[in-house]
Amino acid sequence: MARRGFGPNRPEGEKGKRITKESFKRGLRVFRYVLPYKYKFIIGLIFLTFSSLTFMGFPYLVGKLFDTSASDSARAFENINMISLGLFGIMVLQGIFSFFRVYFFAQVSENAVADIRRDLYSKFMMLPISFFEKRRVGEITSRITTDVAQVQDAMSITLAELFRQVMTLVVGIAIIMWTSIELSLFMLATFPVLVGLAFVFGKKIKTLSKKTQDELAQTNIIVEETLQAINTVKAFTNELYEVARYRTTLGRAVKTALFASYYRGAFISFIIIGLFGGIILVIWYGATLVASGSIAQGDLVSFVLYTVFIGASVGGLGDLYGKVQSSLGATERILEILQEQEEPTDKRLSAPADATRLQGEITYNRVAFSYPTRPDIQVLRDMTFGIRPGEKVALVGPSGAGKSTIVQLLMRFYDVSAGGITVDGQDIRQMDLTTLRSNIGIVPQEVLLFGGSIRENIAYGKTGATEAEIITAAKKANAYQFIQSFPEGLDTLVGERGIKLSGGQRQRIAIARAILKNPAILVLDEATSALDSESEQLVQQAMDELMQNRTTIVIAHRLATIRKVDKILVIDGGEIVEQGSHEELSLNDNGIYANLLKLQFELS
């Protein structure tokens, strides 16, 4: 399933990754997307600075309030009121500064992340087929969803919080040192130990939480698999087996979650006893200094509050470190995609109207090929043949013989390992890729339509097509009659992958799309093999219309459909073992084609 790229199946290199100078530099490169919005980012930083600094005045005024309340001055009540108004003013300013900080950072993060998503999706569209063969769909989509979301959090929340916590730490320590060096040294001697233990606890809890999430991800995979294949589950009466499998996996998740809860409970106890105990020690020692006259009562209150702020910021830095870790990992994975080698396609939104029209002469010269993911297995060997413009050629042979690979190489989904392929005498590796592919139309065996309307699916062959062109293509494909039977006509929604249409209807939509594209070279991947007799006849008539005056390559499984082609190439083991017309090959009793013909005749 697509989502198996998540959870326990994620790459090992992403686990326990440390922040290094090099990874930090690489991670920062993705923040070039912030540059177009740098002024808003700077304004956001300014408001963040004001927000942090005004908040640091809160403990100071609280201390002054305590000093004033203990004063015998005649103006004590007036001073108390003034200080209280000052505290209220700090909160108001804090609210105003926080609003503008959030507003400007949101402006930056939303726009920058939209730019990242746009570039990532554009990159996906420009990458070669070999890239997608090496990665799961879930892994690819996680780059544009999960990873980008982590970068967005970093831009809008993590960086701001990191800046705030560091400022609180630095300013807080400076203030308490200025207030009382003796009490500061006492606090700094005891506090790091408590904070260090809190960091260790937090790291362990985070590890166990991740493990719990991984276990829950496994349960989600089981749910997804069984619901998608519910027909298979019921057909094999494996309902109880799947229930037991889910219970087992869920039990492991619960066990891990309970184990994590022990640490969380211990951590809470530690916070209550340890950190608050440390604060009590600071208060105790400060009280002795107050009693000895070394420090004022209000200064002690301010000191304690600053100590709490400093402790909170240090504790928060541990969590922020983990978030920065995740964000840097996400940015590196995004950059890996953005740095992938693209196909040399034309960057225009659609095939240009003045694109060169090819004649359709195709030559394979001693072509050899192995898939990049399986370099040890040679799929094609010394493949040599030619197709004249307008000629119809069928590729026949057992499954795995290399028929589909021949077409994939013509489309330059892959480059040949040896030899060469020419179209109109020009090596396709030297041709503009957009020009080459805009001259090739494909009607596959398994048609996957987009989830929009029939109109949109037909117009996919020519995105700027007029209503009249779409209707003409539909009529030539024997599709307009069934389209008119729907209340919404061309605006009928086909559903995900075209599920609302029958197999024959989907095939005719695909043929209409190819007719609208008007390619010089046509590839038919046995478009009638899975259809009933009536649908097959309609689709075959549509294909006959489509094949007129075009160089056509037919990948054939049902030999009865290729009697009218000009030449048949019999492929076996990546080589051409026979070639000729239907009549010539059927007369060779020892030939592969004749044997396949007899076998199909016996089965029918």
C-alpha cells in the first residue's frame, strides 16, 4: 500500500539523525524560498523581539509591586496602581505584538510553502519514469505533504519559538546576574542538573511516542489493505484472520503506549519534585539573603520568576531541538527531489500548436536494454527492425518478451543501453522530447481516466480543443452515442479512474482522446482484450478509424485482431524470432506464431 513508506518502514537513515554543520547548511538552502518575502519576515522578527522583551519586563514589575506593597510610603497605593497598570500595559502590548508577529510570519510561511509545493509538483511532472519506479507513491506524496508541512511549521512556529526561547534565556540570565550574583551562582549550580535530567526524560518519552506512532501506523496499514481488498478478504473467508491480525498489531501498540505512559508519569513526578524542589531551594536561599539584607524582597520575587522563565526556555529548547532535527531532515529530502535530473521536455504548458509534424518512419538499430532497477537482466537484445510511414506493425509474443519495452523506448521513458532508435532518420536522443511525444498517441489496455468530466478526459489529448473538435473526436471513436445517453452529456463525471464507465466506454474515451491529439505515430496496447463482443466490435471500428494514415504499432495478445496489419514481429526473449504477414507466419507449423494461433483457436 502507498502509505507503507511511513511509520516503521521509513528509511533507517532518518532515525536518530543528528544535526551537523553540513546538514544545517543544506537544510537552510530551502529557506531561499523566504527571500521574496524577506521584508515581511524581518517585520515579523521585529515584532517577535518586541514581544519577547516586553514580556521580560513582567517579573521586574511584579517584584516592584511586592516592594511597594511592603512600603510604608504615603504614595504606596498610588504606586501599586501605577505598577499594576504597567503590568496590564505589558499584557496589552504583548497581545498586539504577538498578533502582528503571527500575521507576518503566516504571510511568509504560507506563500513560501506554496512556492515549495509548486516547485515540487512541477519537478515531479518533469522527472523520468525511472524515478517513480524506484519510489513508492506514499513516499513521493509525503515529500509534498508531510515534509512540506514540517518546513511550514519551522518557518511559522519553530524559528519564532527558538528565537524567543534563546532571547529569554540570554536576557533572563543577564537580569538575574545583575539582580544578585550570589543567588544566580547558587541557581545555576543546581538548575542545570535538573534541566539535564528533564532533557533525558523528554528524549526517552519522544522515542517511545514515535514507537507508538509506528505501531499505530501498522494498524492503519492493515485497515487500509483490508478495506481496499474487502472482496478478496470475503472471497477467501478470511474475515476472522484479518480481525486477529488487527488485534495482534493493536495489542503491540497498546503495550508500547502503556510503557510510554510509565515514563510520562515518572516525568511528571520528576517535574513536580525535581524542578519545583529546585525552585524551592532557590527561594529558601534567597529568603536567607533577604533576611540578611543582601537582597530586597521584591528582587527575590523577580529573581524566582526569571528563574521559572529560564527553566521553561531551557526545557523548551530540548523539544525545539527535536523539531529542528525533523525540519532539517524534511528540507534535505525536499532538496533531494528538487535536485533530481529532469527530462529535457519543453517547459511550455502544452504542446505548441506549431510543433513539428513527423512522418512516422521508425528504425530500431541493434537496440539492447536493461531496466535501471534491474541492470543484470537484459530485456532486449540486438533488436533491429524498421517501420515505414503509415505502416501497421504488430508485436506478438509471450508475456515478458519485451513488447511493451519496445514502445517505452520509443517514447523515451527510458534510454537504450546500446544501439539506437531513429524517427524520420533522426536519433530520438537528439530530438526535442516534447516534439517526439506530441507525435505519439497511446491507447492502453487498461485505461485510467481522470476523475473529472468526459469532456475534460477527451480534451486531455488537446487541452485547447473546441467543443466541435471534442464532439467530432467522440463521434469518430463511437463514443458520442453513449455520451448523449447521459443526462449531463459531455459534463458527466466519470469518477475516480473512470469507475462510473464500463470498460468499453473507457476505451472509446481513450480513443477519442488519441483522435483529438492527431498523432503521427499510434500505439495500441491490445485495447479490446478485456471487452465483451459488442464493445469489442465498437472499439475495433473506432481503432480502424484512428489507424488511418498513421504509423501504427499494435501490441497484440489476441491474434485475431491483427490479421489486417502489414507486418507481424514475433518477440521472444528480447529478440525478433519471426517476422512477416499473418498468412506467411501461420503457414510455418514449427513457428511460435503458428503455435500461438493454434492454442488460441483451441481455447476459443
